Amino acid sequence: ERRRVLERVLASLDPEDQVAVRLYVVDELPAADIARIVGLPNAKAVYNRVYRAMAAVRAKLAEDGIRREDL
């Protein structure tokens, strides 16, 4: 059930945010490589995008009663 909720929350992100999160968090690519792949100006832009996207994910999961510790 939690996996389904997590997938739904990730799917609710902007497509560009989804790609950045998946490449950085799931695939563990370096931020500089992701910047080149998705056309962002630098690694810091990747960090900022992922940080904001993950904050949105945490907020949406919290709305569903799921905490970071629950995953």
C-alpha cells in the first residue's frame, strides 16, 4: 500500500521534477551529469529542483499519514 502511495505522489510531481528525482535519488547519478541530461545550468540547479520536489513529496506523504520513518 505504501509503495502505491509513494508512486502516486511521485507521479503528481511536475514531469521535469520527476526526472530529476529519479535520476538523482533512484539512479544515484551525479548532479552535474543530471544537469547536462535535463538541460539545467549546473549541479546547484539540480540540487534545488530535487530539494523542492522532495519537500513536496514529504508534504504529500504526510497528508496521507506516512512519515519518512515509515518508508
